[in-house]
Amino acid sequence: MRNVSGIVRAGAVALVAAGLAVGATRVSGSVQLATAGERVGLPESSSVLVDAASLVCPGQQRLGATGLRDVAGTVTVAAASPDAGVVTGAPTGGTGGVQLLGGTASTGLARTGDRGAVASAGVRGPDVVVATANGALAPGLVATQVWRHTGDDDRGLAVTPCQPPSSDVWLVGGGAGPSRTERVIVSNPGANAVSVSFEVLGTSGRIDAAADRSVSIPPLSREVVSLDAIAPAETAPVVHVTATGGVISAVLDDQWILGATGRGIDDATRAASPGTDLVVPGVETGGATSLRLANPGDSEALAQVRLLTDKGPVQPDDLRAVRVPADSTLDVPLPANAAALGLGIRSDQPLVAAAWAERRATTADQMGDFAWTPATPALRGVAGVLLPGLDGTTKRLLLTAGPAAATVEARLGTGDGAKVSTVDVPAESTVAVAVGDADSVWVVPTTGAVRAAVSVAGVDGGVPFFSVASLTDAPVRALSVPVRQVRN
């Protein structure tokens, strides 16, 4: 654009609230934001529907780590935008598309141009997968990856929500043991190389070896880092991944084989940033459960942990005052509960948190599977998860309310066959909704603060498989900020 002295030009900078993208008009010369009282012919800042969105999926989690054996699973990735009417204010018409792209060449894996329809594809190689949407199909984009392996000690299920990219990711998962392997999969969906550094907290403090580890990730690529290489033998790791020069997505893939007994696999996805009031939704019962807390600060934290059950909040005496040392992590066993629950965590210092739950066979070998569920922010708009290839499983939507009662609209499935209901969630309680054979779940909060997760459980050859997918806000709206070009 040619710079014209003395002429004012207007544009808009779009900042996507979910952190997915930043768009701006391109102008030459100086650009200056208009102040709140300075209209100069420009409109006020406004919230607008996004017209482009992207989410990042890890691809084959257990391929591509140096020094670790590859374990290929059956991986299916699915992406979709919600049915018309789910996103408030979105037009029912308009054009757009949802697409799955894979690898450095951004190969098109699947595409749909229909609202509510699912674009789905299998993934075989160690490539990053990006789900994108544009036009009228961008608001409310959801994508999910399902990893499954059966028949031997490596068996397990991981249902992993694809994530919006970020420059700062906390991952809670993993543990010690000679046959427990954790891989941090860091994906770069951008067009430029990104530098990534790692910080690991453990039961005895920060892990010095991790602070010296950084990697450069080329565009549209991923790096798989063995957690044992940067935090060997740590019993309760929490990983902080930070990026410079761009944004990334990261998951921690945790697989456990105890001797000859397969204990399971799951992906730990991004946990809520350190906070003093956290909620972990979707803690399934039926086996051992525990809560991992991390204190990244330089002062000891005193935390109170409550069980947010189907009958209301419960305060166990031994969880009334939990001390978490500075720069350290702590695993806290949870008492048995008859039904799924959430966890409410209040602390005098900011903490990071996630829950671990296990299911095991009753046979002598007691093989099984487990799930990690992170603390998540309250839902503000549309959230969802897709469940491809999971016929014959038991699926439940788990809703946990905050201090006040909450109400959500739950949509199971898409199109004419969708089942839509209003679900009331009492304050500081958890409500379970049977999903049945629906292959997608959409949640729209209408009142109150609510967190949500979807659990998937089944049995294969007498051995349980099990995973929990936490729901977070889908990209829906952006902030349009007026700008003007001024004279040089």
C-alpha cells in the first residue's frame, strides 16, 4: 500500500480470544490504535465471529523418539464444525470448509464443506496433523485424535482433543518405573521454525538437566522428546513447555508396562495455567485415583482439595490441608467414590493440577488402562469432542459446576439424529450424562461456570481400555480493534 501523507486509513486487527491466530490489515508507515474516546471516524472495538481457525493434533504419538522403540497404534483424526444454531449469532448460511492437513507438505487428508459433517482420516506416519476451518465453518471448530492398540502389552486407548497452539503449555503426567516411557510431542503448525525449551518439576524440586534442553522445530513439523532423557527416574513429573519465535502444541504421551503387565497408555494434554482456584473435571472411579499438584512458585503452597460428587461437595479430612513444597510436585491419593467426580482445589499459591485414574482387569495379570485429566478453565462458549471408531464403548459426558449452579445445552450427535437436552448441574457437583452410540458431543453453557470431559471405556479380551477427553472452548469469536495509519 502506498503511503499518502495526511490521509487517514482505517483497518482492523483481529485477536482471536482462544489464541488460535492473529490477523491484521497490512499497512505501510506508522499504525496507531485509537483510544476509547478517539473515534476519528473509526468504529468502536467489537467482537466478531472468526473466519479462520486451526487446531493441532499430535499424530502417531509413539513414533519418532530417538532411543525409544516405535509402537504404532491405529490412529484416527476427525474434525467438524457444529450444526447450525449451536454457535450463537452465527449465520445459518454461508460457505466454508473443514480440512485435515498432514506433514510438512500440508497434504490434504480429508475435507468437508458441510456444517456438522465430519472430516476423518487415518494417520500412519510420525507427522503433525492440523485441522483447519474457514469461512462460515470456522466458528466452533473441534478436532479429536483417537490412538488405539490391542493384542499385547502395549495395548491401550488415548482419546486426545486437538489443541489450539500456544507459546506456553503445562503438562501433568508420567511417572517412574523401568518400563514406563513418557514422550513429549511438540508440534509446530506455523510457517517458521520455533525454539522450544523445557522446565520439569519433580518431587525434589526442579530438574536441572531439563533446563539445559532446548530444541528447534522446523515449520509444519514435530519433535518427540523422551522425558526420561531430561528427567530420569522422576516419580511425579510436571513439564512446562515454552516457545519463542512462534506457537506450538504439546502433549505428554505416557505408557506404562509393569514387568510383563500392560498398565495402559494416555496423553496428558494442556492443563490450566497456574492458579489458586482450580477445577479438575471428569475423574472416573472404578480403580485407583490420585491427584498430582505442582507448585512452580518459590514459597510452599497450602491447598484444600474437595471432591465435587454427584451428591455435592465432600471434604475429606486428609485433603483439608495439603502442603506442596516450592518448585516441586506432589501426588495425593484420592478416596474411593461411588460415582465420577470433579476436584476443587483452592490454594494460597498458584498451582498446576491433573488427576490420574486407573481401570484394571480382575484376572491374575491385572492388565489395564489409565487416564490423565487436567484442570481446565470454565467453558465460555461452544466446546465439543468427536469420537470416531469407538462403537461398542461406554461413553459419558461429565459436567462439573463451580460455586454456583450451572446449566448447559448438551448435544449428542449431529444433524437430524442429534439428541439435545438441557442439563442442570448443582453447585460444586458433578453430573454424568450417558452418550450412548453418539460419535460426537457438543456442550454450550447457558448459566454458571462449568467444566466438562467425556470418558470412554470398554473391554477387549477381558482387559479394560479407558480414556478421558477434557473439553475446552472452541474458537468462536475474535476482538476487532480499530486502527488508523498516521502521518510519518
